[in-house]
Amino acid sequence: MQTSEQTTSEAAQSAWSKRPLIISGPCSAETEEQVLATAQRLAATGKIDMLRAGIWKPRTKPGMFEGVGAKGLPWLQQAKKLTGLPTTVEVATGKQVEDALTFDVDVLWIGARTTVNPFSVQEVADALRGVNVPVLIKNPINPDLELWTGAVERIARAGVKQIGLIHRGFSSYGNTEYRNAPMWHMAIEMKLKHPGMLLINDPSHICGRRDILLEVMQKAIDLDYDGLMIESHIDPDNAWSDAKQQVTPERLKEMLDTIIWRKEDVNSEEYHAALEKLRQQINHLDDEMMQILSQRMKIAEQIGKYKKENNITILQTGRWNEILERASAKGEKIGLSKEFITRYLDAIHMESINHQKKVLDS
């Protein structure tokens, strides 16, 4: 937790550079009393580095609570004075950027519904020109890394030096366990594209319910995320928005105390020697897999020649379903999940189709 003796800029910079960075606060600022009470109880945990609250709430349908608007910004300003915690809010328009900065909000974030719209991101970027404020960018609602990357580039071109990423999960057809499917591989790929950029996890919006928050928080830490953004409310069951996914400040402290905080590295020659030996084995196996995959594609090309000679379509759904069913059954027996086998074979299948298409087009 930051101390009230620090200036706003010092507190914000200190929080931004802290690992893990823990951001918390209510989904929505509802009343002044609720904001101040939540902030003070969060500060009392000694676990929180930055205070969040939804001032403007983009909702799926009209008639839902869309936030108190700019009148809630003085409440956050007062909460910062009382606790010393830097503040962060979501912005979606140029006017919201101006209002937030007028009331000394330290960090801004761009929400998933805004990231998906380049026009909206550009409006926010234009409002940020010449402003020295850190900006966090949530992944778009749909699993599209190009949109996420595009938002990063637009904000960077506006001159913003400190940009971070928030992984809040993706809308996915057929997903039943999570509010937004985590699709961890998407966030990992984004991190690999931007290795020096802060990446924090938003388990509240991934889970949509509080009973599985802890396991998602732990997985994010296990995957070397830089921090967490968790929604907290003094009376979660009666929150005006997203009641099921919020926890009290005291429960949040218990959860944070439960997490096993992993280190990225350790100063041990024995550890590094053992790890290097295992990594060399992985490199060797990877080389073998590349050779086997190359051989598989050559066979696929031969199949493509027979299909061309007999005017047969490339895609054979019956054969594909047979391969998938057989591989899934075998994979399960040797400890490979059906989800992994499906993704792996999908990639191989598409590459095989591309090889056969070249044969048919030749």
C-alpha cells in the first residue's frame, strides 16, 4: 500500500513499477459513502497498490445501470486523499479522459468494448496527446489479437510512454464455465509480442462468479503475470453491478494471502544446471517433431496428387473426424487433454490443407 505522504505522481509511479501490482475496488462507484468505505477497508488490508472504480459503465442493454458518471470522480479523489492509494478508472471517450484527469486520476484503462472499436480508441488516444499518464488496455471482447495490438499502437503513437495490458477473457460460443473464456494462449501470445509491457489479469471478468476467482488468480501468477485487478465491494451481494463476481476487502486479503507467489528466477547453479539439461531434452524432441511433421506434409502432398488426378475435394470431413476421434482417445490415455489434441490437430490439418491446395493449384 502507498503512503499518503507520497505525492500523487510518486505514488502512481511506485505502484506502476511494483510486482505484483494489485488493483482493486468496486465494479461501480455507487455512492460517496460506498467508495470511501471500500477504499479505507482495502487500504487497511495492506495488500492493495491501486484503487479502481467504474465511473462510466458501458452496458450490453439499455436500462441497465451505466454508472454515476463524472459526479463520482470527486469521491475517488477524496478516497485517494484518505488512503494514499493512486486511482484508476475506465475511459471510453475524449471527454471522459478530460474529466478523469481533471480530478487527478492517476492511471486510465481502456475497456474491452472500447478496444474492439478503433474509432473509439483513436478518440481516446487523441485526448491523451501531450499527457503523461499510464494507460492500461483490456483485450477486446472477441479473441482478436490484431485489435488488441492496434489499440496499443494507437495509444503509443499518441506519445503515451507507460502502457500495460489487462487480460479479462474473451467472449466465446459454447463457453459455460467462465463469464469470459480465459483463452490463456491469447494473452501469452500478446505478452510475447510485447515482452517489456506490463500484463495483469482480471479474474473478476473472466470468472463472473467469486467461487472460482482464487484458482484463476493462482494460474495467472503461475504464468508470470505482473499483477491482478480484482473487484471488491463492501456489500457484494447488493452491488449495483456484477454482484456475483465481487468480494469484500477482507475476503480479498484472505485470497491474496492464500496465493503461492512464484518467482521468475532463482540464484542457484544447481537449479539452472538441472533446468538446462531438461531444456536440451525438449530442444531435441522439438527437432524430432519438426522432422516428423515435415514427413507428414510430404505424405499429404502425395495424397493431394491423387486427389487432383481424380478431381476429389481437399476436405474430407469423415476422414478428419476419424483422425480426431482416434487421436483424442489415444491422447487421453497418455495424459494429453482433448482440448490440446483438438487445437494441435487443427493446426496440422490446416497446414496439410495448404500443402494439398498448392498441389491442386500447380
